[in-house]
Amino acid sequence: MQLSFQQHEEKLAKELSVMYFFTGTEEFLVEESISSVLKRAKKDGFSELERFEITQQESWAEVLLALDSHSLFSEKKILIAQLSRNVFGKNVLNELLKWVETNDESTILILRGANWDYRLRRAEWYKFMVKYATVVVSESLSIQMAMKWITRMASEASIRLSRDTCEELAILTEGNLAAARQEIERLALSFMSENKTIEIDDMNRMNWSLCGAFDAINEATRGNTQRLMNQLEALKRGGIQPLMLVGAVASHLRQVHRMCRGETISTSYRREQDMNQLADRLGQRNVEDLLIECTHIDGEEKGLIRGDAWDAIESILLKIAGSQGAPLVENSVSNLRIDYSS
């Protein structure tokens, strides 16, 4: 069957399918659709995830083998195949049909289609998918629908936007929800400590140098040390204050700490994957230590603790990226404790 994003959400609330095909022109909604299936499947006991990339006909061999193989680590597993080209030979479709007809519901196959074109609906492989899989096509949204999504994303980020601000964001991003989410995450970093409704003037007055801070944190999270150092140099030249940057870093680490404790956070699929990898790489104790180090930087700026704030921030971000930084502060403050939940 073929569903819209909204119809998919309604069906998913009732049941999972064994095979999905996701495509469309709105990348954000495509990723949201996949993410929602993964979250629902996790609740239903699907604990193993394998990823594949389909670049040519021969790439299917590995996927088909995985479909016929039982997991060594879990009774239920999910396979995600990213198609850089929509290549479905007759043999592949026959094998998929055999698998669907004999599936014991212990495996879910998620296919992420290549570039979407409405003319693909005439293709035999697409008709096959509509018949045997749940096909979800996410297409561009109107400004009004984009505003509803922006309001929802802002609420999930714990900030409030006025209606005019929502409309302005929808227009500026041309209804591109992935771009809108990125802007909302930046707004959340800027206004995280203010209990207010963000108006257009607030957004326009926002210190956009924080955008560079956001990029630096992302590079650190992904372990891109050289790009991180380039971003930090640019931030220094731009005159950003260390405390503004450390506030953004601490906010990011608090989210990672929540993930370490098994909590679910609201963010983009790509960023969630990056943060999950960071949580696994650092572990809860190291994240807590880094949060404590963030609290020291305020003391360094005020001269209460010996050290340089920029060096301290650089050291924290390098540790996030997987590199060893210099000690930040004197041992006399190493026993400080903070409330991670605030």
C-alpha cells in the first residue's frame, strides 16, 4: 500500500509492517518516517540493526543473504538498505516475494529509495512495492503545514515561538523542515535559559556567531578534529565569548548524558545517530566529568580558578572528538558535583 507521512504515522500506531519503502522530496519527513519505525520496533523487541547500501544490482546479494540468515545476537532484527539507485531486477523481486510470503515477523526490511520522481509509479518494481510493502511517500509541504511542524519541533526543543516567528522560519527555509530543525536547534542554544516566547525581533537580534559554535560542536561529536580546530579558530577571530560557547557545549553534553541514561531526546535522525555514537564512545562517567569541567570555565573567566577559558573549551571539545586535551583546572576543584538533570 502507498501512504502519506500522516497515514503512515496512523498505521504505525496500530502495527508494524515487515517491509517498508520510504521515498519522497521532503528529506526531513523521510528520515522522520524511518526514525518512527525504528523507535516503534525497538519497543517491540527489535534490538539488532544492520545497514546496507545498494549501488548496483549485485549489491542485493548481501541483503538477501541477511534476510535468510537468523541473527546470532537477537531474535528480532531490522535491515536498512539505502538505495543510491532504484535498482530492482526481476530476480531480486522474486527473492523479496519469497521472503515476504515466508516471513515469521522476526525481521523488518526498510528500503530508503533514491531520488523521487512521480513517474516512478509506472515502474514494475514500484508496483511490486505498493503491493507487498508499505510505501511511504513524503512530499513537499505547504507553508501552513510547515508552520505546524515548526511549532511541534520548537515545543520538543523546549522553546516557544510566536506565530509570526514560525511563519518567518517557514518562509526563510522554504518549507524545508531539515533546515528549519537546524535553525530551531540554534535558537534553543541561544534562548535555552530564557522563559519567553521568541519573536521575530529576538530571532533577528540573536548572536549568529553561535551558529559557528553549533558547527564546532557537531564536528567534535563526529570526531572531525581538524574541522573542529578550524571552527574554533574562526570563532576566536569572530570574537565570540568563551562563556557563550561553553553554554552551548554544556547543553549538548546534557543531552548526551540523557542518552547515556537511556532517555529519548528530540532531534534530527542524523544528529541522534551522531550523539548515540558519542554516548557509546565516552560513556556516562566521562560525560559527567566533561560537564564538571564546563562548570570550571566560569571560574576561569572570573579569575577564581587558574587557567585559560579558551584552552579549557578547546580541551573539552578535543576530548569529545576523541583526542586527549590538557588538564583544565587544578586538582583542588576536581571534587565538584553538578545536577545533570537541570
